[in-house]
Amino acid sequence: LARIHRERGELDSALALFEQSLSLTAKCVGSESESYASKLHQIAGIRYDRGNVDVAFALYEEARAIQAKCTGTETVAYATTLHHIARIYRDR
């Protein structure tokens, strides 16, 4: 549902749903899980789109660290997170 809101440009609704999902994920599977990292990545994207670049950067870095620990550094998700971090460095 959060992704649908984001695709429609309804960033406030998407962010609220992703943050709710992040909280539930932390409670159910923990904050050191691939699922948690994925939610962080989605929230970071919305923060970036809203111009909160520093917040987005911190969230992407947190997601990257969790991804490296959970699934390693040779995954599409990890590469995608690195791409977004690089985009922030480029834009600064």
C-alpha cells in the first residue's frame, strides 16, 4: 500500500505507512533483518525526494550496513543502496 501511495506521489501517506511497517518489522523480526533494511531504504528514498538529503543519507547508510551483515555485499539490494548513496555524494 505504501508503494502505491508513493507511485501516486502521495509522499506523506507513503512515509507514514513505511514508518509503521518499519516499526512492526523491528518488533516482529528485529532491526538487523533484510526486511528492516528494505523499509529503511524506502523511507530514505522518500526523504531524499522531499529534500531531506542528510536524513536520507543516514538512512541509506544504516540500510547498507544491515544489508552487508545480513546478505553480503554482492546483492542487487546492496548495489542499489550504494547507487543511492553515490547519488547523494554527487548532488552535494
